[in-house]
Amino acid sequence: MVNFPEGQTSQTIAIVVGQPIKHSLSPLIHNTAFTIANLKWDYHAVEVPKEKAQECIEAIRNNNIRGVSVTMPLKEAVIPFLDELSETARELKAVNCISWDEEKLVGHNTDGEGFVNSLVAETGERIAGSSFAIVGAGGAARAVIRSLREASVAKITVINRNQEKAIFAAELGGVNARVGTAEHIPECDYVVNATSIGMAGTENEGKMSIPEKYLKDSHTVVDLVYNPIETPLLSAARKVGATGITGVGMLVHQAALQYQHWTGLGAPIQEIERKVINEITQIT
């Protein structure tokens, strides 16, 4: 049975569902936004295994949960039980946010747009016409690739050990996307690690997703891993004079889009980022 928290009569409840969930930063992000906006919302993390996806959605309906973030392993599992999908969620076959449209539950995917928004906010540059090397072909990579297509970038090179997955991911990038290898990285303006390599607390901690020899001082390197803040890849990028961008920006910006779906308001990005960085730094 899926057990959701009960709010006070004056509170609106929002949740993040997935498994495992106890280390999620989503409650910190959204409760910060609610507090700053003086909204009487309360956000909780709820452990839900994949086999409970249908029960989870039924409980969301029955308990009038007004905002839902979705993480692994439920991003695909919840889809059959929703009323509608956004165009992005439909194409990616993955949902990370659920909102209400009158009586309908609608699934969205804010990951890719969150990435693009964070990159533009961080660099102050237009990315249209730029070239990108995307390392990885999983859910995060596919979301990024699709949004880069929408942002009219000039070239997307997908680098992944599993060629079949790389081909599938590259198809989301349209005519300007291709499957490549690490040797193509020096040709690109941006390098994005969309794998979990380098993440703290995993077997890949301390590792890099690409060899340092392919990094150049002209690169902007983005690591979607946000714990630790300074990953081995970012350290290597800065060492050669490249610009390094942490994964905190995408984490916060994709959450900000969810917050907007639920409340219609813009999120206080800078304040949230400060809190997230402080929290991660304390953990590590």
C-alpha cells in the first residue's frame, strides 16, 4: 500500500515518488520555493516501488495531491495510468513531473528544457548554432538531446559504449545528430557528461567518462553529476583552461519548471541553488 502524508487543512501537498528516495534533494528545493513565495504547500518524499505505479497514481487522485515529481524507477511505469502526456514526455517515453489540468493528470518531462535553461543562465550565451558532444545515452542524455534539437544547435554527437542505445538517442536529435566516439570531442564546443560516472557513493566515484586528452581550453564542459559539486571531469576541464559547469543548475532548473507547472509561478533559482550547494557540500 502506498502511504502519502496528510497535510493540515490549510496546506496543499506535493510529493516526489520513486525508489530509493530518502536522499532526494527535491523536498529541499520545492519547500524552499514554497516558503519564499509564502505558499502553504508542503512537499514530501514517498518511497514507491515500480510494481506500485498504478496504486501510486490512484492514490494521487484520491488524496488530491496537487504536484508530483517522478524519479526512477517510475518514469516510464506511471505513463499508462495518466490521462495525458506533454509532447516532450510522449516522445521521450518518460515522465518526471505530474500536474493537474482540471480533472486530468498530465505527465511532463522537464529534464531537457531544464538543462538548456541552466546552460543559458550559466553562460549568458545563445546555444543555437553550437556543437555538442553528449556522453551517455540514458534518460538524461535523451532528454538533453531532444531539447538541443529544439534549441536549433548545429551538431550533436552522441558517445556511448552501447551503439544500439547511442543510435536510439541520436535519433531524438534529428538530422544534425550522429553517433560518434571520444575522438570527435575536440571538434565540439560543448561537452556534456550525461552518465553517472563520477558520482559520489557509487562504484564510479572518482572516475571520468572521457579521457582528459580530448579536452581543450575552448570547451565548455557540463557534468550532470551534481554530487560531488566538483567532479573529476570538471577538475580536469578547469586544469586545461576549459569552462566547467556543475550539474546543480540542471537539477534546480528542471525542478523550477515543475514548480511552474503546479503553481504558475517562477521559482527563486539563485536562492535554491545556494541551499542545494550548501546541502551537498555538508553531505560530502
